[in-house]
Amino acid sequence: MPDFSFSVRPRVWIGSDALLRLPLLAGELAGEGRARCMLVVDPLLYESKTVERVRSLLEERGIQVLVFDEVTDRATSRAADDALRLARGSRSPLVIALGGLKTLMIGRAAAALAQGDQDVDAVIDGAEVKCGRVPLIEIPTSLRHPFLTQDCILLPDGRDRRIRLVRVPGSAPSAALIDPGLSASLSPKLSASCIIDGLLGTVEAYVSSKSSFMSDILLEKAATSLASALNGLIARPDDPAARAEGWKGSFLSTLGQGMSAPGLGTAVALAINARWPVPKAAIAAILLPYSMEVASKSRLEKVAALAALFGEDVSESSPQEAAAKSVEWLRTRLGLLKVPSRLKDFDLVLDRLVESARDARELDFMNYLPRAASVDDVFDFVKTAF
């Protein structure tokens, strides 16, 4: 049995009314007599009135709110530096980040560095962070947050758009609120893509060389919940129960990935999304079946086990047949959702994706693939999906 470490952090509340805990939690973390905070938000959430709702919850309890909403679809570490300057200038005793992964990471960078004098580029380049951090509350809204429990900052580098993952001790949030109602504004198709993105991380962590009996338990439950949520969204696109099941699976996957590690498809999706204007969830949907086929070559038993977790009858199937059924289960649902099946469908240029392959290989969790991969191997994987 491989060694693994186990800790539970941050504090997490998950449920339909989890957001209502925010004022009390904010008051507790900001400290007595310091009733103010900086709110980092995805500007798209203005359309669903989510920003106004969060702001009202805080202001009704006497907490002053300073909003940073300069987070574009193509935001990089430059946006994180802007948020960091605002956090320092306002001396906010608390940062709250509300939105998708990129928004949460911008808030995380601001909270981790606000009490020091380093900029984000210096940390990306390897400078040690020695300052204390400002308390941080993360409120994810996009049905997945694979790095919730990990002390890291993940952002495209504003200088060259390379995806960069920096391990910063203590940078994980102090607390997180997961309220399924906050994803109600996502379209059924986008919700399904986010769930598939969660499945990508789940499957890759399940077959990772870093996996353990503890992560396997969580990831198997996560795979079952995410598969059920995907089936539910396909059958009943507006069913809130399917979204709630998706959040349940996403949270279990987050815990499992924190003990294990994502893999090849996740790294490539992050790297391409950093350089090109293609949604990460859409890339993940393309790459997941190919990632499963690659994993079948070295972790056949685990890929075969996925078929039963997805609800397929494999009682009379060989491991090879069961593994094929798990991939076919996924491709069938991708066909029903009518999502793009090839990277070329996004007008990407294959020759330029060599840079993304290199960026993906440099992410540290790539050291835990089931089988070691070079930059050439990563690019071969990209060509297969192109």
C-alpha cells in the first residue's frame, strides 16, 4: 500500500442554503471590529443577480464590501496582480472569491500575498512566500473545484500565457461554501460539460500512481454520482436534483483528487485553455474518452471497474470488454449532448499545440501518471484527440 497523508481542510459547508452562512462566517474570519471584506467575482454572475445577493447578505449584517470584478474569460496573473494591489491598498481583513476556477484562483493569490510585498510573477518564478495570509472564503459556482483542498495557485502566466501551478503553503481557503443553487443559471449543456470535466479529474485521479485505498473509495463514489448527474441532465435538463447530485459527486471528487492527482487530460485541458480561447470544460469533454483509452494500457482493471460505476452490466465481460464499455458509455452521452468531439472543431492549429503539450508536461502532478510521459508523448495524445 503506498503511503499517503490525510487532513481535512478547509472547513466546508455544502447544501441548498449554504450561502446563508456567509455573513456569520465572514464576521468570524474578518475579526472583531473589522467588518469589511474584498469580494472577487466573475462579472458574468451579475446577470443572475448572484453578486447582488452575496453583497446584500454581507451589507445587511454591517459588513462593508469592496468588489473586484475585472475577471475576463482570458484573465491571467495580471488580473491577480490587480486584485492583489486592491487588497493591499484597502487593507481588507478578508477576501471572498465567488465564481469559477479562474476567479477563485485570483482571489486565492490576492489573499495569499496581500500581507507581503511580492507580486504574483515573483511567486510564479519560484520566490518563497514568507508573509502571512488574509483569510479566504471560496464560493464555487461552476459544478467543480478540483483544487479546493490543495495549497496551490493555478493561473495562466500574464507574460506568455503558459499555465502555471505554484504550491504555496497555506494558500487553500479558510472555508468554502458550496450551494447548488448558485449553478442554477448555467445552461443544461454547460452544466453537463462541467460534470464531464469533473469526471475527467475523477477518472485520472482514480488511475493515478498516487492513488490509495482512501482516494479510491471517494473517487468511486464520485464517479457514480457524476454519472448519475450526467444521465439526469440528459433526461431532464432542468432537473435541480441532477445538479445537486453533480455537486455531491464534484465534492467527493475534490477530496479524492486532493489525496491523489489528476492526469494527462486535465493537464492538456488546462494548458490549451490558458493559451487559446476555448472553454476548459469543452476541452475536457473531448479528451476524457482518449484519456480513458490511454489509461487502459496500464490500469486496465481500474478502467474496467468504471463501467460498473457508470451503471453498465459487466457481469459476464472480460476486463478488456468492460473497459471498452466504460469508454462507449461516455461517448454515447457525448453524442446525445452534441458536443464537439475533436480539438480541430475549435479551429485550433495542431502545430501550435506543441507549446501546450510542453506546458502540460511541466505541471507537477504529471509526475504521477500511470505511465511516465515525455513532451512527445503528450503531443501524441493531443494529435490523437485533434
